[in-house]
Amino acid sequence: MHNFFIDPIIGRAKTIDTSFYLDPKNLEAAKEKIFAPSWQYVGHIGMVAKVGDAHPFKLLENYMDEPLVLTKDSNEQVHCLSNVCTHRGNLMVYEPCSAQKHLRCKYHGRAFHLDGKFISMPEFSAVENFIPENNHLHQLPLFKWGPLLFTQLKKGMDSELFFQEMQKRIGWLPIDELVFDVASSNDYYIKANWALYCENYLEGFHIPFVHPGLNAFLDFKDYSTELFPYASLQLGIAKNNEHCFNIPKGHMDEGKKIAAYYFWVFPNMMFNFYPWGLSVNVITPIDAGNTKVSFLSFVFDATKLGKGAGNGLDIVEQEDEEIVQHVQEGIRSRFYHYGRYATLREQGTHHFHSLLANFLSV
């Protein structure tokens, strides 16, 4: 596997070598070095709205493929558990279900409480040295922000390090009132490496060239990027005062014509805040040249839908998709191995590449 290095000084740095995108070994290494210790979106509170609800899913399906299940116990606590029975590895919950008093494996009847703790197992009275406490379903950490739920597959850095800047910056918004809107949510399948899609998101440099509709609304000269240890923010400033946030007095952004807050959280999540609500983008690798992009819409003011920078997201996605797929073709060229960064416009991409190189070197 290539030993990647990104110079910390953007003005002299080269972009990450194209072998990062093309060699499947790098994508395989990223499973444990990048994705398992990072925080990943697992769903929203509406998936387990009532006591006794259980909602199974695969985390980063077709890549990590880790079987997990969300449950809500009698104390109204939400849990994220391994969905694999500790007896013989059968999946515990096959499909979303309600009114569950406990979880029982359909293979041999092993039972667990909704918090994952072992209850009983038929025909195990004569098993020697069987310790029930060692046979609970594995419970994963769960970070909740408003209706959004996140977990990590193995112990890594605290959630605060990834989300705190975003929470502080837009904490005045009614995050707890966000409601999932299935009608405006969608999945896109792109013939490009997952990281190419992320780095495209992380710079507004391409907006005047790729997104004519968005460019007509946003003031590109005032577009800016702010970097945090494991996240970044791009501020979308409108050309006029229409369809902007009503920012509270005393806030650091007071007086700015902000049409969109574009937050990215390492490695693969985007949180796009508009006056109508939030579009969460989850980028899931499939293989070195294919990616799933999920657009998940959460609304707190439906009267503002279809207006401003948060309008026509499917068109913007198609424009990004076309560019990124052509880049995927281009990086296969024997004549291209790396590029350079536009120092005032590609800070986010440089930051992303630096994190990739650092995590892979551990």
C-alpha cells in the first residue's frame, strides 16, 4: 500500500496520489483505519419511535456491511446493538418490528433484553463455564443530536471532536423539530471513488463552472471555508436578502446573508443547513470505482421548501455526478498522478487529503 503524505503547507502541497483512489487495497485498509473508528450516521429517532420498536440495518451496506439494530426499551432508551446472536451468529432481527418485549433468535431461541443483555438459552444447563455476562449482544456507543443517531464500530475519538463546531455554530436552529421527509430523500449511485465525491463537495471553486443555477443565487466572491480538526464549514452567501437565515442578534454570523451552512464531518458525511431544514448526505463506498450517495431530508419549516440554495438539490447532484465520474476516468491516465491546490479555494480538499493520509499511516 502506498505511503501517502500531504504537505501541511497548502501552497507547496500536492494532492493525494491517484493510487489512493485506484488501488482496492487502500479502500480495504480504510475500513479499519478510517471508517470503523469514525462516527457514522445510523438513522433517526423515528425509526424506533415507540417502546418495543426494533429496526435492523447494515452499517455502510455493500462496504462495511456490519449488521446492527436500533431498539427502544421500556425506559424509552434507544440502543444500537449488534444484530448477531452470540450463539451461532444468526441475525437477530430480520425486518423492522414493533411491540417487542425482548429479542429472541429464530434459530435456537436465545433471548435478550432490548438493551442487548442476555436473558436465557434453551438446552444450555449442562454447558460448562458458560458465563451469561459474556454473551450479551454487543452494545455500540450512540450519539444523538436532535433526531439524528450516530455510532462508531470500534473505539475512536469522542463524538464531540467531530460534531462540536457544527453544534455550536447552528445551535440556535430548531434541530429537535426536524422531521424526516422520505418524499424528498433519495439514493444516487455514482461510478466514482467515494473520496472524489467528498473532495468535490469540499470546495466551492467549481460552483461557477458546474452549477449555473446555484451560482446565480450564491455570491461566489464571498464564499468561504473554515477548517476544524475533523470537520469543515463552507458558508454560502446569497447575492440578495431573499431566502436567507434570520440569524439571531449577537451571533457571530449576525448581518451575513447566509443562504446555506455546508458542514462536512470526516470522513463521509455532509450536513447542509437551509432555512427549510437539513439535507444529510452520507457517502458509502461500494468498491474503488463505485459509490452510493444518500440524500436524507429533514424539515423544520416546510413553507420554505423549494426556495433559495436548498432548491433543486437533485439537479445539483446530477451536475456533481457528471463531473466526478469524468474525474474518475481521468485519474486512470498514465499521465496524471497528482495535482496542486488553489490556495484560497481548496483548503477543504487539502484538509481532507491530510486527514486521509494521517489516518492511513496509523
